[in-house]
Amino acid sequence: MSYGSDHSIETLLPDTDVHDVLDNSLTLLRSGNTLVHEVEGHEDVIVRQSFTAINMLPDVERAAETFNRLPEHGIPCVPFIPQPHQDQVYIITQRVHGDKLNQLLAPDAEPAIVAETDVLLGTLGGYYHDRKQDGERVAPDLEATGQYMRGRVAGDPAVLSRAVDLEPFDLSFGPDRGQDYEHIYEEYAFWLARSVVDTEQRVAQELPAARHGIEEVLTLVDRKAGLPRMIATAIEDMLENGTKYDYSRFPPGPLVADDQRWDA
């Protein structure tokens, strides 16, 4: 099953027993909430392990379809292939041979990388706006440039910044978003704006496409409601003055000096 991707287990791990691979051929590459593994004998493949219970497989399969549609919206993304194994659901994907995008952003960064990042962030703003309008599911955690790798994948010579932080769930900005996610659209707008400001500070220049994307997102914020209005005001202050805000405060307030560094 391809879940909307051109790839499948068979294309990523041809002529192999995937269960044997998951049992015997993984080498830990990075730890954290999600473990990222290399695969012995398959240098172009990565396995993500988020300890997602097997009964969550339908949710992970829905997330796979949402992530795998990102390229249709102009957001490059590695393929998302869920694989049930024992009592967990693993995510099998392609390895990007390159660097984390945020590590390439600096005042002396290559102009092509800055321009590509500007377009990427602007496209992401349009993606959020359109998903809010059409009610389709949303892939989470795409705002920070540290969630992208810039490089090549097997079978594709293009050097691109691709989303690699594949979460085992997706979200909705619509009526089915749930009470706990009442202001999730405004929250994602906030994090995208903060990423834009951080990126501009890294590269020491304004990003016009990214700012246009934020302006597009703000058109759908309900400023009559208290918290959305406060979030919109914080976003506008970030864009005008470069102030970084702490979303965990209520209302959102500027970060204290010691916390101004934010690794987008």
C-alpha cells in the first residue's frame, strides 16, 4: 500500500522481510521522543520509532495520507510508510543525504538556499490558510526549518529541502478539531510567524514570500475572539519589531532576554 506516495515497503526495502529488518538490522542514529534508525544494508532508508501502539494504526495510516499529499501543495516531503510490527507502528521513509536546513541559514548563506526557504515558508502559510478554508486534514510540525533536511534522496537528483519530521498523527483546523484544539489554527499561525522571524534574523534579511504567507494566514483569524485576537497582535509585533513571543504564557508575552535564542 502506498498511502498516496509513489513509494511503498517494496520500493524502499525490495526483496527483504521487513519484520526481520525491524528485528535485526536497525542501528540507532538519533534519540529523543522519536528514535531514528539507520538500516543495515540499506543506506537510503530511515526507520522512525515513536512507540505508537498498534491500535493506533488507523490514525497513523490517515497521517501517512496527509503527509504524502504535501508535495501536491508545494511542500517537499519524504515518503511516509507505516509498518505495523509486533505491538508498535513504525514509519519507514527515505533518507535525505544532506544537512538540516536551519544549519545552512546564516548571513552568508547561499542566496539560492535563502530564496528556497522564503518560498517554502510562504507556501506553508498558504497551506494552512487553504486547509482552514477547505476543512481537510493538516500535517503537523512543519513550521521550524530544523524539521527539514536539504539534500538528495535515492532516485531523485534534485537538491531540495524536504520535511522529515514525520509525526504519527495529523490534525484538523475544522469543526472536528476537538475542544482541546479549539485555537489550533491560531497556534500554528503563531509558530509559523516565529519561524519566519527567526529565519530572517539568521539570514539578516526580510523574506517577502514568507511574510505574504503569514498575511494570508491572518485573514482567517477571528479577531472578535479574545485569544485569537491576542495571538494575531503578537504575530504582527513579531513581524514588525522582530520580537519573539512565548506561547505558553497567557496572554502570549515576549520571551525574556535569556530565552531569545530559539532553534527553529
